[in-house]
Amino acid sequence: MCLASSSLASFAADLRVEGLQSIKESEALDLLGDRLEHVKAKPPSPARASDAAFLLETLLKRQGFQTPDVKAEISGNTIRLVVNEGPRLSIGSVNVPGFEEEDQVRLSRLFKLPGQERVLRPGQEPPFRESDVPEGLKLVEADFRSRGYWQAEAKVEKRGVIPGTAEIAFVIRVDPGRLHHLGAPRFDGAPPELLESLRTKAAPHVGKVADTDLLTTLRGEIEGIFRATGYPLETFKMNRILESGVLTPRFIIKFGTRQRLGDIIVKGTVKTKVERITKRFEDLRGEWFNAEVFDKRLKKVLATGAFSSVRVENNTDESGMLDATLQIVEGKARGASAYGGFGSYEGAILGLKYHDRNLMGNLWNFSTGLEVSSRGILGDIRLSDPWLFDTDTYLGLRLFSVTRALEGYEKFETGVSAEFSRDDFGEYIDASIIFGSSIVNISEDGIPRDQLGETVYTHNYVRADVGYDRRDDPVSPTRGYHINALLEAGFIAADENSNYVRFDTNAGGYIPIGKKGQVNLGARMGMLFPSSGAAEFPIDLRLFTGGADTVRSYRFNELGPRTRSNDPLGGETYWVTNAEYVHALFGPIKGVGFVDAGHLIGIGNGFDFESPEIAAGLGIRIDLPVGPIRLEYGHNLTEDLGEPSGTWHFAIGTAF
């Protein structure tokens, strides 16, 4: 049997392509790909040779050959495909008169797109095929519809072969028609009790430009109302009615029996305590099934990191009672990792970490780690419960010990903290409160003892933090804004007891400019109200500024008053503003130009906007999933005697 197989294999057909001038034989064979496996798998025959010739001729037409002719010949065990190419055309310049240059470039690329998908090598113009013309025109019209011109029409006004070339030049005439605005939607088939909610949800969009982003948002919001009220959708379509510059969305709706949530059944767990999952949905049982809330809580279960996947199987009875079965696959909860990095202030950073994301099957997250940098050593132990007492309150406990070599002094601190937070204050609001206590020991390393403040003390504090975030991406934002505020009160137990109140706020806005540009604006301010003066208040609790995230003509924390040893002294109030323009260069690489301004006022000197420090500079950024890598130089525009003329910064993450 093996011999017979070998014999048949020896008669399998070989394939050759001859007569090609414009493309290589290897490229032609690549085009054919596995389409001819049935031809090459058996000995040559006239029928198989004819199939091969037809396929190659069809593919050559797709490559812009207008009248290719392929003849098949059989020579022994070889099928020879002899090609007479004929003229080959490609799409050259595409002019769309009446629009800005940037728009013309975009529309030209859209028109060429159907042929661009068949380009064989970089730099080649797309091959011309007559059937690509109407497809390209439809893409141009779709671009206008996406921006609210729903009756746009595109047509070829002129075309012809450019003399001395094999390229066809096109002139495309586009009539955008009227810009459409959104009218009040119609809800055909919707339950009467939901009509008011549907109209209220749509009302803020009515009158706006009816582009595709707006329609997609509206569709999602309308569908969300049904998902949140227990109505399963059997039919959900959105048609468009165009009249006199108004686009009226018409929703065609058919729904099933309204559902209530019944039992939550968990399957597949080995280590995890089932009740830790089921109690997350307990308050939803018996209520109209809110798929939005259900999915949100399910995502939080996945976010613990204890599971590799969760699949939901719903079973609804005739009365509308829905039982949800969660098919869970537990992931690898325990693991160890090592990491490294570099910063212009920290220098080299190396760390080791061990974690267990499902401690004792309770979905508690435990971790311990050690981090070493040129500035010191940090060791900490963390334990967090995402649902304290089966509520929506997060608890994070931390025990840490750190030694740091700072400018002019060294610090050793050991402490504990407890963080409580909730994320049900609103979709874009995060809030937390932290209680902490630590023992601090400061030793002088250049700064005179009388300017360090208390050097051995116990620090007890409570800190409240709230943020409102409307950025499209918190790691690498391209649009939106955020605002954060922090209020902290502390008690210092030392030779001279004291207390303080601290307030910080910061904000950032991100504005896209064209297709490649972006303007970022930032501002921050901090105020410290200590009960003691500079001689008693610990230097490490004072306010500092300067560095890669504030005024970039200074090194980290080195802007402001100085000690007699010319080290940073810190202060009690500061302000910083930033403006930068970011422009995409190529791939993930971007260039940036920026201007920063700020001021730090010493303890006891109040608050003012006089004599700001101003920096201007340039930099390069590389976008990565962890955030942009930044290399920037800030030049000091307000340089005084003893101040730096400028500073290089290397950092990861946005500047503000």
C-alpha cells in the first residue's frame, strides 16, 4: 500500500508559469496559493490544466491586466501556463475638487482602497479593475454619510490614462447634499410604559449633527434601556427617514416576555467559595432583569484575576423567570514575577513580586514584593478584599517599610494603611478614603539639622480622594478631561506635637487637532496648613514640585526654596500649569512641544502667582500598552543664578 502511494505521488503534477513580464513567476504562484491543490495533487489532465489557466487569468485581471490570455500546455508531468499579459493599468492620481487638501488625500485613499488590498509589494499603485470604481465611489459617499451628509453622491467626472504611463487618473465630483441633523426618533413596537424613558434618553441628541458616531451612541443607549428593564429583544432595527435636512431614526422593536432574575447557579469552581460569587447578585434576584448591571458585576468578578473565563447560560421559563448559570474556569491564581525599569530620578529599578489572587478561596488578593532602586529599598505586603462584608466596598490593607536617599537627607519609614473605596457614586466618579500610621526616622545628609524639622516622629493621617474622569483612555488619552481633588489631615507625634491639613487638586484636558495632532492642557495646585513653622514641620511632609510631571526645566522636586546646603527645602503652597502639542510622526512615535509654568512658596509665605518659573521644550514619545515612554528636554526660560539651564527627563506615563 505504501508503494502504491509513492507511485501515485510521483505522478503528481508540477506547475510552471511562463511569459510574465510585469510580475514574477513566484508572485503569480503565490496568487494562486492553495486554489490549485486539486490540480497539483494528481497527474496532469486537460481538464485540470484548463482549470489552472482559468484561475490564473481571473487573478491577473484582479491585478490590473485588462485582457490577459492564458494557454495551458501539458509537457510530461508539468502543466505549463503560457501567459500573454496584454496591457496592465493601475490607479494613479485621484483629484476631488472643491475640498481641502487633507480631505482630498483621505477621499483619494478611500477610492483606491478596493484595489489597494491587491497590491503585491510596497510602493505599488493599486491595480485598476473596472468593478472597483463603483465600490470606491460608495466608500467616498460613506465617508460623507459618516459626517452627517446622508444624501451625498459621488461620480467619476473625468478619467484617462496619464501619457507615458500605465496609470489612470481620476477626477471625482462629490455633491455632499444637505447636512442632516437628528430628529425626534420613532419607536415602533415599543412597550407603552417605556416610551417616556426612551424619548427622555434620546432628547439630548435631537438637533445635533446626525453623524454615524451619534447614531451608534443613540442606538446603544436605546438598546440599553431594554436591557436594563427586563425586556428581551427579538427584533431591534434602526432605519433612517431623510427629509429636508432632518434624519429621523425609526426603531422597529419586537420584544419577548419581560424577565425577572431567578437563581444564580455557579459551576466549574474548585477552590473558590461559591457564595462569594452568588452574593454579588443576591439583591438583583426577583427584580426585573437588568442585563446592564448584571454584566457590570460579572466583569468585576472577572477583574479579580482568579478566573480565566466566565460563560453565562440563561434559561427562562414561561412566566419570564430567568435563571443564570455561570460556567466558570478558574485561572492560575498564584504566581511570581520580576520587573525592571528606569527613571531619570529613580535610576534603575528592579523588583520581585509574589501574588495570590484567590487567597483561601475568598477572592482576596494577596501580594508581597521587594523593589530596589538607586534611591533605596521598598518592601510591602498587601491584602485586598474587593467586596468587604459582601458589599460594594473595597478594602485594601498595606504593611510597608521603605528606606530612601533624598536630596540632602535620608528617610526610613515603616507603616500600615487601610483604604476604603466604592465605585457606585457614578459612572465616571472614583472616591476613596485612607487611614494610615507610620513611624519615620530622618537623618541629615547635607541639609542642616535645623532646617529638617522633626526627624523622629509618628505620622497618623486620614486622606480622602475623589476623581471625575471623562478621558477616552486613562493610560494614553486622546480626548476628554479629568479632575481630581485630595484632602488630607494629619497628626505628628514628636518632641513638639503638631498637626496639618493639606489640599491638592489637578485637572487635565485633551483636545484632538486634525488627524495627527493633539493639544493637552493641565493645571494643579496644592496648599498645606501646618500648625508649626518650618523649624518643626518635617521636611518629607512639605510640598515639592519640579520634574517630568510638573515644570520640566527642573529635576524632580527641585523647584522652589533652597536650604543653606542648596538642597530643596519644600514649601506650603504651589501651582503648576502645562500646555503641550503632540503630533504623530510615524507608527507609535510622536513628537511633543511643551510650555510649563509653576511656583512653590515656602512655609509661612502665603500664596501668590508672582515670579513663576517657566520651561519650554521638546520631546519624543513612544506609545505602548503600559503608557507612553517619554524622553523630553525642558529649557529654563526664567533662569536665575544657581538654577539649571534645563533638564532631560525619561519617564513612563502621561505628564498630567
